Amino acid sequence: MSRLALTFNCQGATLAGTLDTAPGTAGLLLVNGGNEIRSGAFAGQARFAAQIARAGFPVFRFDRRGTGDSEGANRGFRHEADDIAAALAAFRALAPQLGRVVGMGNCDAASALMLAGGARCDALVLSNPWTIDEAGVETGEEAGADVTPPASAIRARYLAKLKNPREVARLVSGEVDLRKLLRGIAKAAKPKPAPTSLAAEMRTGLETFDGPVRILLAEADRTAQAFAENWGDDPRIASCPRAGHAYVEPHARQWLRDQVLGALRG
């Protein structure tokens, strides 16, 4: 395995990419979310790419226009289809043995792949897709920390607390902030909201894709909880218990690797 830094063209702009080489005929195209650069927060994407490449599968990462080392204007995830297409073309040119490319994104990068109808990838791994229409909410690596949990997640949380004798003792002893508790109960009592318009657009885009799809949800992540609320039941969904948005927990890191390797071995 070796790591190559390179550039490629996207509608007249020079984009930066990184290829982790491997002999496999299936490869992973990593799409970044928010304003995250291709190395990821604290080089998390780079480490993940190296792990997948060591398992025998080449991995291509890139900075979309206006982020990291790439030229151009950053138009956001809703307008990323051309960047993904250019990256896919560069990946296939550099690794001509590829028969299949699995596109993977977390948060709004997953949304970008869905909006683009799979962006000509052969399979998709969609992690914690972003479905929130609220203007001004930052997406990307830490998005899950900034999203109000949906009513269903709050109900599940309170139900778990009521089953815990220690939490019941705290309530009886007066250690619980009653005002905060009442606000949470009011939120939990709200009916399930209608799906957001973004979720509807993502569903429409994904319906045009005929390859295999895995939707991965980190159960402790508010972005994932909001997606589940907006999306509903889907047999393609797999959930990782006690996992946060970036899968930094040891069991979550292993679970994520296993899911992605399963998609690559497809």
C-alpha cells in the first residue's frame, strides 16, 4: 500500500485528492461533509482510509471546491454532484482495475450522495444523513452536537431512565432539575413531525439509484436520530448502539469498518 497526493479538474477548478493504493477490484470513494477537509477531523479520515487499504481495497479522498487545498467556491452539499463525479472519474483513471466503487459519506456528505442519485457509484454507504432544513445550523463532523433531539429520542431516553433505579432515586431525592424535566416531557409529548423537504428530496434522489445501499446510524447521534424521525422504517438501516456522530468509540470504529468492508466485499 502507498499513499499518493494528486490533483484533478472539476469544471475548470483544480481539486486536491489522495489515493491510498491497494490491489482490490472494489474501491471506496470518501465524500466529506460540511467544511471538513479530506484528512478528516484529527486525521480520522486518513486513518480510516489506511485501514481499508490495508484490507486490500483502494480508497480515494478529496477536497470539494472551496475547501482544503481545492480551488473554486464552496457551494455546499446540495451542489456537490459535479465534485463527486470528477473525483470518481479521477479514482477510476488512477485505479483502472476497479470494477466497483462504493461511495461513502457521513452527515451532509451522505445527503449529497443521495441528492445526486448515487453520483454514478456502484454502491452506497450512507452514515448519519443530514435531513434538517433549519437555516444556519452547521453540518459536518460535529453536527450531531448541535441538533435538538427529536421527540422519539427524548421519549426513549426518559423510558431508559425510569427503568434505572439510580435515576428514580435521584428524582425522588430532588436531585433532578424539575424545570428541565418538564421541558423535556413537553418536547417528548409532541406528535411526530412531517418529514422535512430535504428528506423528501433525498428520498427522491435515492429512488433513482439501483445499486446496494447501507444506511448506518450512530444511535447516540442527534443527526442520526433526526434522520430516523424523518425517514421512517427502512430495511437498509443498520444501527450502532452507544455510538456518536464520528464513531470515535472503540466498538463503533470496529463496527463501522466491518460495515464498510462488507459493502466492498459485496
